[in-house]
Amino acid sequence: MLAWTIYISFIGVAVLILLPAENKKAARAVALFSALAGLAVAFAGVFQYKLGSGIADITNTPWIPSLSIHYHLAADGISLTLVLLTGIAAVVGILFSWNIETRVKEFFAFYLALIGGVYGVFLSFDLFLLFVFYELAIIPKYFLIAIWGSTNREYGAMKLALYSFVGSAMVLVGLIAAYVLAGAHTFDLVELAKFSFPKAMQFWMFPFVFVGFAILAGLWPFHTWAPTGHVAAPTAASMLLAGVVMKLGAYGSLRVAMTLFPDGLAAWRGVIAALAVVGIVYGAMVALVQKDFKFVIGYSSVSHMGFVLLGLMTLTSIGLNGAVLQMFSHGIIAGLLFAVVGRMVYDRTHTRELSELQGMNLSKAIPFAAFTFVIGGLASMGLPGFSGFVAELQVLIGAWRAFPALAILAGIGIVVGVAYIIRTIQKSFFSGMQLSVAPTSHPLETISVPERIGAAILMATTLLIGLYPTLLMKLIQSGFDSPLMARLLKGGTP
Amino acid sequence: MNYFDLLILVVPETLIVVTAFVALIVDLAEMRSRPIKTRMFTAAMITSVGCMVSLYWLSQTGQPSRYFDGMLVIDPLTQLLKQIVLVMTIFTALISIESKFTDHVGEYFFLILLATVGMMFLVSSENLLMIFVALELLSLSLYILTAFNKQNIKSAEAALKYFLFGGMSAAFMLFGLSLVYGLSGEINLIQIAGNLHKPPMDPLLIVALVMVMIGFGFKIAAVPFHLWAPDAYQGAPTPSAAFIASGSKVASFFILAKVMMVGFLGQEGSGAWRSFSQGWLPLIAIIAAASILLGNLAAIAQTSVRRLLAYSAIAQAGYILIGLLANNQQGIESLVFYTTTYALTVLGAFGVVNIVQERSGEEKFSAFAGLAKRAPLLSFCMMIFMLSLAGIPPLAGFFGKFYLFASAVGAGKSLGLLWLVIFAIAMSAVSLYYYLQVLKQIYVSAAPADAPAVQSTILTRTIIALLAFSVLLLGCVPNLLLDRIIIPAVKAVVSHP
């Protein structure tokens, strides 16, 4: 049943390709309908899933028998959480691209192809299949940014595509080696994970696969695609990039690299945790000095994704749970912030320079945007009551047990995070009040209904998870109960 | 055996020769006064029908057997290769319809069919003499096909370059083959392998091996014997270039694999990391690595789509050689699968280039600007072809590469070829850059205001769409070709050598 999230998206792509180009309304409707249907299926899948049932098979049929590759879709608590996130992000992204007027049907076709690929990655338990979906998602990203993007779009798009492709090339090397070493008779993740690869091989295979995936998660120092890509992308694409594509990387690192190569993980754990913390602090510091509104959010994504990677490296129950929750939470919050910057502010003022925005008194001109950004900002800086708080707190507790020194450094990252958010809120929206500047001469277009609905969905989600985290925590925790994932906990310090 | 039996055995080839004459005569006798388009169409149809009849005959496979000291080998694998070659010829003929570079229509198709006969004999031979003769028949036809556009000086230049390089490399090859004959006293591949001394290799044999490799390296456009390729791909009439890049590649790779794996059985040596030992494996490993490196890097700098395809072909030759390096059954399967899908992809890409070039007069990147608006279907097909060449799933190029690499890594002990596979995968990440440059022109750049409309006939569009569809289909369901067709054929040959 959950497999329909993938199929619906690709059916949507096919329908969009066949639509006449002039019919923009129909294109939007098809896209929104596909995304909503996907979200509905995702919800149904979550409700149908019995907690504690481990990895529930959806379908498992031979695909390429001569290489024993199977079309194996399944779901556990972790994938369900991320499928849910994808569903929400897809719907909201479409609401925020309602104003796209050029090449509408192509835009949504690429958009849905990307969504379909992302669903596929989260649901695949055959590594070949997972890799197919993972690479499938690269090309739509390129076109979404190169065609509909803004600043430096062709450069940003190419950089993102090449970084992703290099990452997936590294993953491919590791996967082929693992497949051959294990006797070349299965690509099934669960089966492969049972095989214990020689230690010497794991020592280099783990970094290959882990870093290959983590490039997409914005692991420092391979993060440089993220700010440029996010800034160049159109609003919906940056929401998806930060919201779900970066999670693809983190998910792959967790699901594939960490489960297949436990000895490699043990050897490289400290290094990667340190890189993650560098990412947290560095991302926050750089965000603090940006002049471009969108770059602030771009670098903040690098910083927050650092928490995901740090949480993964703790190998404690609380840290891993926190990491997955952080994936969800950051997907929602980053989506919200990018929506404000890209759609609500940039599409109206046509500038993202903080210094120019200062003079516009935006809190008066578009109060809803200011309100949304304040909520998003508070959630992003980790205020209790929002999902970010629950997630980052758990990661920090986990990190404190595993790497106390790094936990303290990561704490610094949080403090800097508060600083850049406050600075940005103040510069972008509220400085006009002090300067008592009149609102810009030509009034800005008011915030439209789709934007309000989209923002409301995201704000409600982060608030809901923040106030009642158990909703998701049970699901995530059950993901770490299956034998495949439970092995991770044995590697950590108690 | 009398001549009638022999005729029965070579009915497929004979049919093609007959078709060639029919195409020639019909055009000369009946069509001279008609418009070129009609003549092209008629000749292409005659060619296709002839090839299809031959295809049908081939599908009724006779008993596997060898005749005349390996000059003619009939087994499921050679029959399969002939069928693949014929399919490529049919597609080449069909995408030619849009062109009007010559009024010697009959001769043009005559040469294409003659080259096809050369390929068919080439793949079904295990005899050095026959291999050389068939290879020359193929090459000579291709030289003329390259020079066929007499209005274009580039065409003449390309053909001259191609011919001079080809003649030179043929001489090397012949010399190498004569050394092999001298060392083994045989011209049949199987017996050669039996008569050659076991390693360590005779120094003379090393010389022979290198010289043979020069000859084949030229045919498959591998570094450092690739210099003719960019000019030939650019200067030759588009259908000729497509033909050189597709059918001829399939046949050449197959016979190279056969000569190495059968003729030099026991002289493999090793190309594994830090344990190189002399033989043909390290030789090919070096050529493969050099081709992948140079092809991919040089392609980045190109601004002409056809030159880009040429350099990409050089890189692809390197990938295909990795399948040969696996030197096992899987390696052959992956080699046949990849060359076939690659040939389909390149034919499609040249089909699109052909149409654009016919309408706008050039094939620089700028001629493709904004093609997505002007010809949505062709653009979409071009996207599929380019992404398949780059190895993006779920297209055939991805699975083909994956299979090549997996079989090479799995060959031998302790992942010896992993170094080359890592290198190839890393360089294929580079290749995405230049393939995306083409797609960027098509989808991202705006068309200039005076850009000519890109019309094409329904037939051509259908052919190109069919090629794109098959690339997509073979990527999604590779076992249609692999498990059903290639693997049984290879197994049948390997189990009854």
C-alpha cells in the first residue's frame, strides 16, 4: 500500500507530461492532487503499521534474477517518519509554488519526479533499488534549480548535481564491493548486514559509503553545495532540498553505511562526530555574518544537519532517536524558513539583501510573513515547545554520554544559532520600526491563501511534535527495535 | 561439403548482399528522377525489409557448428550478435531518411549493407584470416561512408584521416597476426591458444599482442588509437557517424573479446592492483584506464555535440573494456548487453542531432538552445539518451555499467580490479557534467529569436521515440534482454566450447 506513494508521484509525472502546456490550472491541480494523495497514503501507512513489528514488507519480488536483485519495498518506524515528512513537504512545497507561471507543467513534472524518487529511497530495502531511487532524484533537482532558480542558478544547479553524483559514485563503489564480497547472491539490506565483512575492508568501505551519502546531508567539509544550491533554487526546490533531500543523505548513512559496516563505524565514529560538530559550529558562525537572507537559512541547514550526524554517531538509543526526530523536525522548520524567505519576501521585494530589507519595514507590509518567520526562527533556535528543542536536546544528551567534549562544542553552536536567528529577524522584519521608515511606496502583494495554508501546516506540525513528541517518538523508537537497527546500539558506550 | 550446403549456412549474409544489390539497382533504374526524400525512403525500406528477412532466418538457429577451420562459426552467440548488428543497420537506415546530403542514394545504402555483411562475417569467425578480411570489408565500407558528403570539405578530411589511421593500424594488425601465426603455426583461435607456450610469454608474442591490440584499438577508438574519432564523428554524414558508433562498435568489441579470450587463452597475465603480470589483461587495463581518463576530460571542453559524442564514445570504450577484463562468462554477458544498449542510445542521439543539423545547418551547442520548446518530443528523447550515457538509473546505461563493473570486481580473487572500477566510477561522475551541458542547452537556455523550427516526419519521430523507449525499458527491465536472450546464448557457447 505504501508503495503507492511512489507510484502516485510517477503517475502524476506522466499525466503532467501529457497535459497541454497552456493549461496551468490543470497542471497545478494534478500536482497538488498527487501530492495530497501521496500524503494520504503515507498517513494511512503510518496508522496501519503495528508498533514493534520491525521491518514490514510491502512487496518483494525478483527484479533482475541473474544478479539476484529484488524489488523489495518495506517500511519500519524510521522510514515511516521520513515518508510522512516527505508527504508533508511535498504538499506544502506545491502550495508555495502556486505562483509559478513559466513552464508550469514541466516544473511540477520535475517536482513530482523528485518526490517519487525520495519516497522510493525511504522505502527500499534492496540496496540496488535504493541506489536507483537515490540517483533518480539527482536529475530533477538539477533542472528545478537551473530553469526556475534565481541567483547564479546554473552554477548552483551544476554544483549540486555534481556533488550528489560524486557522492553516489562513492556509494556505488562500496555497494559493488560489498555485494561481491558477500558472495554476489543478494542485494537485500537485511541479508547483507548479516554478513561480516573483513575488518580491513570495512575500514575503507565505511567511509566510502558513509561519506558518499553524507555529502548530501551537508557533512562538513563537503557541505558547500548546500548554501549555493539552496540560494539558487526556487522556493519549493529549496524547501525540498533542505526538507527532504538532505535527509536522503542522512538516511542512507544510517540505513546502509552504519548497518553494513559496524567495524568501520567503530573506527571512524570519532572522526565523523568531530566533523559533524565542526559543521554545527561553522554553519552557525557563517550564518551569523551573511548579508543575503537566504544564505543565512542555507548555512543554518548545514548547522542543523550537523546535529543529525552527531546524533547518529553517538550510537546511544537517545542520540539515534534524537537524530531521526531532528531529520523530521529540521525538514519542517527549514521548509518554513525557506518559504518565508523565498516566496513571501523575495518574490515580493525582489531582493534578499538584509541591508535593503532593513529599510522596507516588512513587519508592517507583510505581517503574516513576519509572524511566520518569528515562529520558524524560534523553532529553529530550539525553543522548548517546538520540535527542534526535543530533537536537539536528545542529540545533546546522547552526545554527552558518548563524546562529552563535543557535546559542549555543539552547545556553543546552539548559542550562536540563537544569535543569528535574532539578528536576522531584527534586520529583515523589525528594523523599520526603530528607524520609523514608512512602508515602501508601492504596497506589496498580500500573502495569498495557499501560502497561509502552507505556513499553517508547517507551524502546526512543529508545534504539535514539540508539545507532544511521543506521537513520533514511539514510531521512531520502534524503528530501532528491529534486529537490523538494534545492532547499532551495541556499538555505543552504555 | 558442396557449395549448396555452404550457401544454406550463409543465407543471412547472402540475403544482405542481395538486398544491397536490390537497393542499388532499384535506385539506379527507377528512382533517379524522383526527389531525394522519396529515394531515401525507398532505399531505407528495402534495406529494412532485407535485414528483417535475414533476422527472421537467423532466429531459426541451425545446429551449432564450425566450418573450414573456424572460418564460419554458427552458434547461438554468433547468431545473436548478427541479429544485434542487423537491428542497428535497420535503425541506421531509418534515421537516414531525414538526410539529404547526397544524390547517390543507392550507393550509400549499398555500402551500409556491405559493411553489415562485413560485421556479420566478423562476429561469426574464429579464424585470423577471415577476421582480417571481414574487418577490412567493414572498414573500407566505412571509409567511403565517411567521405560520402561531397559538398562538405570536413567530410573529406574526416574520411582521409580515418582512412590513413585505419590503413596504418590494419598493417600493424596484419603484422601482429602473422607473428601469432608464426609462433603457433595455426590461424584458428582455439588451436592457437593450444599451441602457444605457457607463460612466461615469448617476447615475440608480446610484440604480436601489442600489434593486434593496435588494430583493434583503432576499431573501438580506444586511447591512444582514437585520434580519428572526433573528426570522423564530426565530419561524416550523420547516419554514417551513427553507424560507425553503433553496429561497427558492437561487432568490433565482440571480436576483440573473442580473440583475447579464446585465442590468447592462457596468456592472460594479471591486471590486479599491485600484482601486474604480463599478458593481455594488463595491456587492456591500461588502455581502458587511458580511454576513460582522456575521453571524459576531453569531452568537457567540447562545444560541438558530435565531437562530444566522439569523446564520450572513447570513454565508453574504456568502460566496455572493463567487461572484457573480467574475462569470464559474466564479463561477456555484460559486454554484449552494454554494447547493445549503448549502440541503441548513440543511434538515437545521432538521430536527434541529424534532425537538428538538417534544420539549422550546424550541430554546435547553440543550435540546440531552447530545443525543448521547439521540439518537445525530440528533446525528451535526447534527455533519455544523454542521461543513459551518463549512467543515470533507471536507464539502460546505468544497469549496463553496473553489470560491467560488478562482473569486473567479481572476477579473480580479492577484488583485484577494484582500482580500475573505482577510477571508472569516479570518471563517470565527471561525465555527468558534459552530458548536462547538452541538456542545459536544450532545457534551460532560451532559443534565439531567429531559431529555425525543428520539424521532422512522423516516421523519424517514431523511430527516435522507439529507441528512447527501448533504452528506458531495458533499464527498467534488463532481464528482457539479459536473462531471456544474452545469458542463454553465452551459456550455450561456454558449456559447449
